[in-house]
Amino acid sequence: MIALSAFIESVGLLGPGLDNWSDAQDRLAGRAAYLAARTVVPAPASLPAAERRRTGAGVKLALAVGQEAVASSGRDAATLATVFAASGGDGQNCHVICETLAGDDRALSPTRFHNSVHNAPAGYWSIATRAMASSNVLSAYDGSFAAGLLESLCQVAVDGVPTLLIAFDTDYPEPMREVRPIPDAFGVALVLAPTQNTNTLARIDARLTDAPATVLATPEFEQMRRANPAARALPLLDALAARRTASVVLDYLQDVQLQLDISMPDASLNPMPDAIADPVPDASLDNSGEYPQ
């Protein structure tokens, strides 16, 4: 496979004990202590009141991380092509629908139904941002983040336009959690561009590999990575937080994974502050400067 390349301009993040990308960077890189806590998903203030009342956890999560990434990039959300990736959509809404259908009164709320559709977050995103650019929605079970990233990289490469990737998954209540054990919500968004600019965080070059997925050195983050399909992005986020050149492998399909070679931006085009140019060493890196496989 020929490598697909793009420049990451910004990140949006929301997960257990990770309230946003700005705060999460120090925790991921070991510069600050990680404190476990349930994910708190805010109400989407960008939606009209009527739509805001109808949204479920999945839509709220997708909008929260997407808007954080767009705000950090400085781009206009209405102009960005989007890719939404989730292994199963809104687990809590799915639980309520199943509960209703298993009861005596099977009258299903129309709101519950339209929130169960896999492209619901994309629809709400277009309402919130007035976006008219192309939007793709996909699912690849536990490989959904890698699939979404590949789709986004293809759009950047073929169309030559900035693209917003939003990957998210919410928890399933019991008894569904017994067969789909996602304990908490996690969402991540990336603004990807075809060229470097002053907002560039890193360049990524992606290719398929049969190497095993990167295992994180911090037990709490490794557990999080395994627990939520969207959190399969954590090795990439860990590398970005460390602000170092690295190579990581993400879970994708049963017999093939996604390798990402991550390099820092050209300093002559994107000068970096001293605090970033000379970071604190990252404990999750081995002596070679790469992450353990």
C-alpha cells in the first residue's frame, strides 16, 4: 500500500478523566497525573433548543469533540468535509429502544428512532454548523477509528481539501454491556489538511501493516484503549502529546493493522515555542524514540 499523508492541525478529545485536548496532553505524556473519572458530555449549545432536547449521548459527544477541533484549527466548520466513525452509534439509545420493544407497550418514540440511525450525528452537525460540504459516515466495528482515519486521509489526498474526522463510541448499559462491554464514552476529532501551515501539529504517513498494535505503557490508558473502539486512537494521541517523532500501530482489521509514522512540522514553516521544542521526556517511549510494540 502506498502511504497516505496529511497534516494534523488540531485535536478534539473527550473521555474518562480527559475533558479536552488541552488538558489531556499533559496527562497522556506523563507531565501531569491522570485522575480517573466518568466522561461528562456537555449539551450542544450550538444546536437550536428543540434539537438540543432531542439529542442523545452519541450526538452530544460527536459535536463536542468536533467543535473543539474546529475551534483550535481556526477553520470554518461549515466548509470542512467530514467523516464520522463509530462502531455502534449511541449505545444508551439502542438500549432504550430494545427495552421498549421487549415490553408490553411497543410504541417507539420517533426521536429515539431517528437518533438510532448511524448518520444522526452527521445530520445534527450540519444543523449546528450549517455545513454543506461532503460528509461520510462509516462503521468497522472495533477498527472504526482506523477506517475513519483512512477515509479522511483518502479525501485529503484525492480532493486536496481539509477534512474533519470525528470518531466516537458511547457506553452500553446492562444487559447489553455483557456482550458489548464498552464501559464509558470516548470521542476524538482531528482536522487534517493536505499542506502544512502555522497551526500544524504533526505530519502523519499511514500504511497497512501486519505488525501488532501499539501497547501503551500507562496501564490506565492501555485499559481505556482496549475498552472503547474510538479510544484505539490513543497511541496516536499519546505521540502527539509527547511532541516527538514516533511510529505507532493502530488496531484495524483482524489480520491487518494501520501504521502511522508521525513527524513534527518543519520548524522553518511553523516555529514552535521553546516549551514545545524541548519537551519533557515521555515515559511511554523506549530509548530508540519509538513506542513499544
